Amino acid sequence: MATLPLPVYPGIALRNGAFGPDTALVQTQLSGLGFPTSIDGIYGASTTQAVRAYQASKGLTPDGVTGYNTWTSLVQTWAAQYPQDPVPYPGVVVGQGTVGSMPKYLQQGLNSLRVLYPAQPQLAGDGVYGSGTAQSVRIFQRQFALTMDGQAGAVTWKKFIQARQA
């Protein structure tokens, strides 16, 4: 089984008011590590409180903000506790218009799969889920007989992780 790289820090701190797949990934990991919060992709009071509790448990400054140190700790702790699922489905669809670490992770992964699946186009890996990424996801979905909607929902994400681990 291949070791998967972990999602890179999105470059900006996630805090109250943030939204999208990066926030949903933080929520998924927090909940799975025993710091429950809703998994809706919206960084609100519940997520802030869960982040504070997680930070305090790890000796990090409990400010409720997911900055570089908290992000890195969270993804590494998750991967160590769940090696069979090192990058969980973030809980929300990663699709066209999404920007951040989750689209970048998907783009880099699809690029790495080109060795086994040469029909996959080379993606920029810029973290912007545009039409090229959507097309690449549709090609991936076709290769694995999935619904070809160009979005990385739960079923596509699971197959993507399985293909990367092969």
C-alpha cells in the first residue's frame, strides 16, 4: 500500500466565518479525533470551540483558529490514528469553484495517477477547482464506472483514495 501525502496547509488561517471543504476537513478530523463539531463546512462557534479543545490537548495556543501549526498537527494526528484512511472525505462535495487545500490535494493526486491512467490530463495543482479539474474528475469517474458529474463527492473521494493507495 502506497503512503499518501497529507493535505497541505491552505495558506490562510481558518477561523470563525470560513467555509468550504478545508473547513469541512478540519471538522471531520476534529470529530473523528474526539472533538465533536458539526460537519457542514462552516466554521462557526461549534468548530471554534472544538479547535480550542484540540489545541489545548496538544499544547498549542488555544485560540480556536486553525493556522499552520494546528492544521499540521491535526492532519498528522488523523493520519497516525487512521492510517487506512489518511485523508478522509471532507464531508462536503469538492467541486467547481472550490479553492484551497482540498482541490490542490485532488489535483496533485490526479496528476500522480497519470502513471497508471494516462488518459488523465496534467493539472496545474494550483488549488483552484476549475473546468480542467472537473474534466479530469469526470475522466477518473469514467475509468471507475462512477457517476460522471465532475465533482468529488463521497463515492468519488473513496475511489480516489483507493486508487492512490494501490
